Amino acid sequence: MATTEAPESTSNATEPVPSRGVRRIVATPSTWLVWFLAAAFFVFLIGILISVIVDSFARGWFSTWLPPEWTTEWYSAAWRRFDLTHVLGVTLGVALTVVVISILIGLPAAYLLARRDFPGKRLVSLLFLLPIIIPPVTYGIPLATVMYNLGLGRTLTAVVLVNLVPSVPFVILTMTPFIEQINPSIENAARMCGASLRNVFLRILAPLLVPGILAAGILVLVRTVGMFELTFLVSGPRTDTLVVAIYRAMTQAGGAEARQLISAMAFIYTATMLTLLIIALRYINPTQLVARVRDTRDD
């Protein structure tokens, strides 16, 4: 007698199959609160920037929503009164000098940290972090005291030297991940072919490190232009950078025109910093400053 098998249950066929890789995001009250605070912060920040820009072009303001008259005379007046041609020249000269010296010192140091193991390496790395993580005033006042005792106070030399203290460690910490991402076997092969350490560094490593050098240089440039505390402690009337000149203008300028003059200088400074930051972000991803890719050394 033939037996018939019972048909398999088809209940599973009617059940919905959950899709894989699809994650449903549910907005919670805490998520909305975070987005609201972030939006409020950016609205507040943009509002301040817009008010400064409008004030720098207004003949008189704050009694109405928009200025009744517009003018550009505050920029020309601030340029003449505070000698901004000289100030911008000093700012650019100091920043470029700090960038060049920082790279010349920081690049070999970063190479040693990336390629060599030695006793106290972690301690040395921690010491390089200190000028970056601690407030500049804590070591700026002793530095300024030393500069004045050596007769370097209010000179461009003092301004450059004090800005090198945080800039050199910044270059080292920026360049070390870039060097670690380069496979050491490339250097070993060049040395086996008879290349000296100088030729390996100049002809092999240097072309590979150009993006890192550009990134470190531009970021040090931005940092130096915006460094107020260290520069203010050792600079003088003829050695002030733009950010220090704005502070001195705020304390010295008087009369009803002072606010518009300061707003014009603040807009020039903000435009300069935004331009430098845009160029910096063109060459570097901010995550590269903290990410150290080690597994590429085994490729």
C-alpha cells in the first residue's frame, strides 16, 4: 500500500523575512535634543558673524533691523589707522618662518618616532603632547620672561621662537601617522641597492610625504596666525600679528567709530582664517591627525 507524505508546512513562506543590513533609526527625545542644541549653536554662531560683517559696512546701526546707510570707509580707515599693511606682512612672515622651521625640525623627529623603538619612547611622545594640550599661558609667561631677560622681547625673533614651542610637536604628531603608513620594505630595498640614508629620505620618502608635509604646514600656518597668548606676551607695536593687533585696537581705539573699525578688522581676520582653513581641509582629513594606520606596514 502506497503511503503519501504529508506536504511540508508552508507557514514559513507567509512569514515576512527580515531584511539584512537594513537598520531602522528611531528618533528619540534625546536625539532631537542633540540636534536642537547643535542647530541653536550654529544659528547663534552665524548670527554673530553676520552682525560683525553688517556692522563693518554700516555707517550707524543697532537702532533698526538693518543699517540705514552702507559704507566701506571703515576698512580704509582701519587700514590707515592701524597700519594693517605692516601687520599683515608681519603675520605672514612669522607664520611662514614658523612653518618652515617646524617642518625642518619636526619631520626628522617624526621619522625617528615612527621607525625606531627606544627606551622612553612613550614618555617622549607624552612630552610632545604637553605644549598642545595644556594652556599656552602656563608656559608662555616663563618663556616670555626668558625672552626679555635675553633682550629678545618685542622682537620678531621672540615671536617666532615662542610659536615654535607648540608648532614643532604639532608637526611631529601630524607627520608620524603619515610615515607609519609607508611600508618600511621600500626603504630597505633602496638601502640594499646602495642608497644612502640621505638619498632614501630625499628621493623616496620625501615624494611620498608631500601630502603630509602640506597638511602639517597649512595647519601650523593656521595655528600660528590664530595664536594670541604666546604672541601677545613677547610682541610689541611693530611685531604684532593680526590677532594681537585687533586686541590692541580694542583697548586703544576710542570714540563712536571704534566699534566699526574693530568690526572691519575682525572681518579681515575671519576671512583670512576661513581661507586658510578651507585650504587646509583641501589637503587633509581631520581624522588623519588621530588615526595611525599600522596594518598597512604588513602589506
